[in-house]
Amino acid sequence: MIGNIEKFVKDVLHEDLGRGDLFERLIGDDFLVTAKIIAKENGVFSGGVYIQEICRIYDIACKWNVTDTQEFFSGQTLIELHGHYKILLKLERTILNILQHSSGIASNTFGYMKMLDGVSITILDTRKTRPLLREFEKYSVRNGGAKNHRMGLDDTLMLKDTHLKYIKNQDLKSFIDNARKYIPWTAKIEIESESIEFAKIAMQSGVDIVMCDNMRPEDIKEVVNFRNANYPYVLLEGSGRITKDTIIEYAKSGVDAISIGSLIHQAVWVDMSMKMA
């Protein structure tokens, strides 16, 4: 799921172009040039589908030396663009912003994936995304090798600590049973747990997924053992301050997935530049 790429691209371009590039008033005849997008550090490429749309709108010929999900290296020419000088000049910053931002997230995500070294587990992002950039940033996560968690509040019912304050005086199982009458038949119910005891209660209440939030790996292992023995169909997710230094320990706890907000919000842009020929 990426959404309306054309609208996204046009909105981004409008933000920068406004009523037009002032430099265009200062030059006469236009002419054809080749512009190269060059990597200034190593990374994983992402953002290609958006650049393809820009090239389509402005009739720019594009030669791809890398595509989404592929690794690249410092000094490598990633894309060669052939078009009119005025157009490429005014598109330069938008093209670089998209590629640097998206590739930064993909590269950061790939760094987490490499730490797993053959351990079979699903790595997920979160809803901690920049406003209006969720689809763009989650697309970038996928290019780095991880999977998306919820796209929004409408595809999974997740009960976090703030929700549980409302239902704490109610019977949790009754609440879950009633919730299934109102949510889509295909929607799952996930509940956040910060203790072994509540994780067991959550499974007994009939949820589909239990998030073990801010729990120690050894405590998560106990939750996993209880799940395996009693509710093997329930999915378990580890979450909360998991870093590249600790991801292996959590991955070996037996959970089905680990969600990491820092895939996105701690990603750093990959340095790139555009050079005209």
C-alpha cells in the first residue's frame, strides 16, 4: 500500500515550486542535460516509485542503476536523468529530499535486519511516523526488509494502557467478546501487556495478539511458554526500547514479531547529490 503517488508528488512539488522558480526568469533558451544522482555514503535504495512519477509528469528519461531494496555504495551513480535544464534544476531538491529520506529509513531498517543473522522473526514498524508521511515512511521500511504494523486505527483494534484505564472495571473477556460484534470480521484484536500475569489474562480473554511491552527477555520467554502450552494460535509481539544491541536477545525469546519505532523516527538521511553534465 502506497496510496496516491501522483497526488503526493504534486503536493511535494507545489510546496517547493510555489508560483515558479525565479531562476527561470534569468535564463533564455532551454537545453537538454543529463543529471546524475550520486551517493556520498553507503545505503539501501528507496524512493524509486516516487521519482518514477516525477519523471512521468515532466517527461524525463531515466536510467536506473539501482532499484528499491538494493544496496548501494559511496560514489556510485544511482540514477541518470535526461531532460531539460530548467526542469531538472527546479526538481533537484524535491528529488533528493525524497530519495535521502526514504533511503535513510530503508538503510536504518536494513541495519536492524542484518543484526538478526538468520534468526527467523518478523520485524515491524509502528505508527510513530511524521504527520502526512505515514504511507511514504512505511513504504521505506518495507524496502529495508521489515514489515508494516498497523497503517492506522482502522485496521486493528489495539488496547493500550490508556484504553485499559477505561475498561479496567469491566470484565476483559466480555469486553473482547462485545468488541468483535462491532469491528470488521477480518480485524484482529491486540492488547498491550507489561507483565507476565496480564499477558496470561489477555490470552484467556480471547485476543489475537499480545504485545509484551517493555518486558525483559526472560519474562517474555515465560509468556511464550505459557502461550505455546495453552493458546498456540495467539501471536506474541515484543516491543519497547529494543535496540540493535538487544534485538537478538529479544528475537530469541520466542515471540513472533518485534515492533521498533526507531526504524523510522531514528533514521538519518543518506547523503546524496545531483550533478549536471
